Amino acid sequence: MTEAAKGVLAMIAASMVWGLSPLYYALLATVPPAEVLSHRTTWSVCVFVVLLLWQGRLREVPRAIDTGRKLLLVVAASAMISTNWFLFIFAVGAGRTVEASLGYYIFPLVAVLIGAAVLREPLARSQMVAVGLATIAVLILTVGLGAAPWISLTLATTFGLYGLLKRWVAAGPVVSVTTEVLVLAPLAVAYLIWFGSDVFRTDPVLALLLVLSGPMTAIPLVLFSYGVKRTTMATTGLLQYMNPTLQFAVAVLILNESPTVWHAIAFPLIWLALAIYSSHTLRASRIPRPPLT
């Protein structure tokens, strides 16, 4: 099997874990989202530290935050990803997984806007059309539902800003995420001490699920890191649509969520926007680059 094929399989596996994760977090719906997030953060630290010890790379963690600028970037990235994690956990527990899946569908288009606004990346006409269709879809949901789909928009925006911040972080993905959860760990542990329930004494099955949220966070990230180094960015981007597609399917087919007529109008618009965006990405990836001189 070629390295590229291995990369694709790793990306598919990571996307499947993320896409099916609503089933896992639905089992934790009786636990407050902040407590689930605190457990996820705490046990993630353990997994990442053991992984870096095994790789002999733990010494890279202090170097990732050895200047004020590096530390500030890590803190900002931590704020974005923890907000994203919390909202996803909340959405699943509140029976709003469809809205969460919409957030991850529109994330690539939000990332395009962030790139244009912050990095001054030029927008192709097809990209502007895709963003326009997504905007119309959000407006339809806002008018139809009487409120903006704030979970979707916040998930897309926080993940987009997280990706922007990661561009400026020099450390690799596993090391950088380790520093992020380490920054969050004191808050997570403090929350569990002061506000956490006695689930470890009263419900060992639920306690085990909370502990396993650490590997649930770490394993797909490691798979993604492995895969992204062996596949093209176009392939990476297209495979990422597996995540919200599986989330949407799980929400409707297994968790028995019922999309409204407004969702039935908005989702096809989003899918059309993503088709246009993906077509542009694929065409751009096939343009030969001039040889280096």
C-alpha cells in the first residue's frame, strides 16, 4: 500500500470517529456539558503526555510556549477549541446535532472569509458564489426559525479562528494541542473539584465513558496528523466533509432529530455551495506549479 493510500485511510478513520462522536456524547447527555468538557480536557492531557513520552518528544512542549508570543497564541487557540468542544457537547446533549453538523459544513466557507479578511487571500469568483449561497442559507434559517443558528455559526467561526491561529504556531499538531490542553487543564481540574458530580462513585459505566473522552480526542487527531502529511490539501478538504455528513446522518437516523422545513431549504444550498467550493479547490490543485529556480 502506498503512503498516499495510508494517508487517505487515516483521514477516513479520523473523520469517521469525529462524525460518529455524537453517538458517544449522547451517552453523556445526563452530565453537564462543562463537566464533560473538563473531563475531556483532563484525560486528553494524560493521553497526549503519554504519547509524547513514548515518542521521546515531551521536551518539545516547553519550547512551544517559551516566549510571550507563543504563549499568547496557545492561550488564544485554547479558548477557540475549548469553546468549540463545549458547544458541540452542548448541542448533542440538547438534541441539536443537526445544527452542529451545519456548523462543520459551513466551516470551510467561513475559513475562506477569514483568509480573505485577515490574510488578504484573494477570493475567486466561484468562492464568492459559494460564500454567497451559504449566507443566503443562514439568512433563510434566521428568518424561518426566528433566530440566527448561533450554534452553527459559533462552531464554524471558532474552528475557523482556531485554524488561523494554528498557522502561526511553530510546533507540530500533537505538541501544540498538548500545550493547549495543558493550559486548560488547571481550569478543568478546578471545575471538577469544586463543581463536579460524584459520578465516579455512583456510576462506574458513565465514569469510564468520561475517562475515554481523552482517547476519543487524541486518537482522531493523531490519525489526522498522520494523514494530512501524506495526502494533498484538496483530498484533505474533501474528506473532511465526511465528518458533518455522518453527524447529520446520526442526528436524523439514530438520534431521531427532525430537521425543520427551513433546514430542508438551507442544507441543499450549503451542499451546493460546498460543491462549487470543492470544484474550485480541485481545479486549483491540478494547476502545475512553476519549477523552482
